[in-house]
Amino acid sequence: MERQLLSGNEAIALGAAHAGINVAAAYPGTPSTEILEAIARFPSIYTEWSSNEAVAIEVALGASYTGVRAMASMKHVGLNVAADAFMAAATTGVRGGLVIISADDPGIHSSQNEQDSRNYARLGKVPCLEPSDSQEAYEFTRLAFKLSEDFDTPVLLRPTTRVCHSKSVVTPVEIAETARIAQFKHEPSKLVMLPGAARGRWPKLIERLEKLTVYAETAVFNITIAGSADIGIITSGISFHYAREVFPDASFLKLGLSYPLPEKMVRDFAASIKQLLVIEENDGFLEFQLKAMGIIVTGKELFPRTGEFSPDVIRAAAVRAGLIDQISEASVSIEGLAKRPPLLCPGCPHSGIYFTLSSLGHRSTLPGKQPRPPKLTICGDIGCYTLGAFPPLSAIDTCGCMGAGISQAVGMVKAGLNEKPLAVIGDSTFMHSGINGLLNAVYNEANICVLILDNSTTAMTGHQGHP
């Protein structure tokens, strides 16, 4: 097949298609959205926008139970919503290969937090793969399905924003695998997790993790790059490319399989190095495991604990620590460029709604009039309408996570707030998880008002469909 210029998301989709998947399900969320959109271009693969991330994993898991290969994709905060389904998949294991993609967002470009999905791999005792570019996104996705079947486990694939959206050359393999015919084998002891059956499955997860640890020692995902013995760097994902630009002469242990760690490989590498560094975005996930192994390593005390990495970020930390010489002017990023704040699109119908709400509330001063006293407490939610929090509208008082606004309003009323709070939510978020909050509000007789801003689409992530 000819080489192609693909984003990481497009490469993941191509890898899944070439692995012969039958089913792909997702809930849209930056930076993961384009994965399903790219898979949908393959007419033989069933694709769906699920109502939320838990449903997406459950759909993919059900497909896996019939022996076919399936995939579910989402952003990192979506894995929180899907945590119960994720742990169920980790416990029962699979039949056909199952890959769960959680796209992390270091630097919080389009999210409400900066969590590290690798922690879910440790929680579920499942392998975690971290591609560093589009070629690896393609290869790791293909290989993940076989890994899933060989070890009877879902596989967590963790790209990050920069890998998802950056484009690089991909050389596909010549032969793509074909889709399978679905067949279901009745096996309650594996698939029906009543307490008795679950107690029998859990030791198998421990055994599976031990086998994966042995496998990691020779897995193609993990590579050593020989260099100077003065500095050795253990890293994963996009941080590998940044670190290699800053430390071109160093030795590297690049962990494409970041959980479980290849312990012997790590110890041998550490023993050959005078000073060992760990360079990783988000949590000190690798660093924590290395220190638990008794290995002396420098990580988050030197490199930032928050924010997205870049060569400049790593270089600045290395200069402060005296590991490299002072930064040259040519390597410093340009600062002070004009920034475009996030705003509702011109002509958006939400603007008029928020203008009205704001004029009734405590933040607005209408021309020629005195400021009005506080009247409205507005609980917001995740989506386009969250942008009503910015000036000049300044209408939103709270925003936590998908579907939370309605339940937060309930909590305010039940706490004794005199005024009736207003919960504002979009139609896609309402279908995602807000409907549960509304059922709860009605059942518990909460005196609140709910405003559903219905534009019949999932607007913020690109106009995907929903129920």
C-alpha cells in the first residue's frame, strides 16, 4: 500500500480497519472525535455515535463477546463516565479483540481537567499502549487487537492531543485482515459476573498481569536507543520526540507499552546509565513505578507536573537543572501573540438566551439603569453553552462535568437556597447523562427550572448525531 499523510486519529482508524474490526462505537470529544469519523468511511464496518462513553464500551464489548473485533473511543474524561463498563470488560475479558481508546489532553486545550488515563490501566490490570506518532498509532492499533486476544483482555490505547491531531507519514502493511462472522458461545462463568463468578475471575486478572509483564520484556512496543551513558531517559508517547530533540546524544528507553513495565529491561537500562531521567506528560506514572522498584530516577521534581510538554518546556527544565547549556534565542518560542478567546459562534441562538438570562441576573447593568439585585443562579454544563460564562454574557455560575448542572441545582435547593436555581444544558449532554439528573430531580421533588438548549446536534465537537 502507498504511504499516506495521516493524523494520529486517522492512523488509528486505518489500523483498526486493517485489523478487521466489525464494530466501532464512540462518544465525540476532543481530541478523539475524528477517530470514529475516519472509521465511518469504511462501509463494511458498523459505526455509531453512542449516547455516552459507557454505552460505547458496552456496545463494543458485546460485539467482542461474539468473537469479532471491536473498538470504543473517547476522550480522557469520557473514560470516567465509562469506568464501570471498562472494569467489567477488564474482569470478564474478551473473545474478539477489544481496544478502548482514551485520548488524553495535556495542557487542557478542550477539557475540564488534565487527568492521566494510564492510571485506569493499572486499576483494571490491562495493558496500555502509547503511540508517539501516526505510524505508531497505526501499528499499535493493529497489534493491540492481537494482544487483546492473546491475553484475553481489553487493551487501552492512549494517544494525546498532539499525537491525535499532528500529521505524519504512515506506511500501511500490505495485507489487511478480514472481518469475522459473529457467533456467541454460552459461558456464564466468564461473562456473568455474579459474585461467585467474579471471585473466580479476579485471580485470572492477576495471572494475566504477570504474563503481560513477562511479555513486555520482548514486546515490539518497547525499544532501547543506545547513546551516551552519562544521561539515560525513560519516556513514552510524544514526550519521546521532544526529549530526543533536547537530548540528541542521550540513551533512551522508549516505552510504547507503558503498563505493565518490563522490569528486567528497565533495570538493565538503569544500571547502564550514570543519571536516569523520566520525561512524561501528566502524572509521574512511569516514575512512580520505577521508584517502587527501588530505582533512583529524576522526574517530576525537574519536569513540570502540569501542562503540555514541548521541546522548549523540556529544554528550559534541563537548563535550570544544569543538564544542558543555556537556551539559544533561536530555540525560544515566540511569546505575546494575540490570543483568541473561546466565544459562541456568530448567530448562535444561545447568545440571545444568555443575554436575557444575564440581564436578569446579578452581573449585568443595562444601559441607563441601575444594577439589578441577584435573581438567578445558573448551573451550567459541558458543551457550547458553557461559553456563556465568558464576557460580555457572563451568565454561568457553575460547570463541572457532563450532566452535572441539573444535579447541582438539586443540591442547592435541598441545601436550603431560597431562590430557584436554573440548570442550563444542551440536548446532546442531556441525552448523555443529564436525563439521569432530571429523573432524580423529579423523584426527589426538587423545585428547580431546567432549560434545555436544543439545537438537535452535538455542536461543540463538530455536529455529530445523538438520540
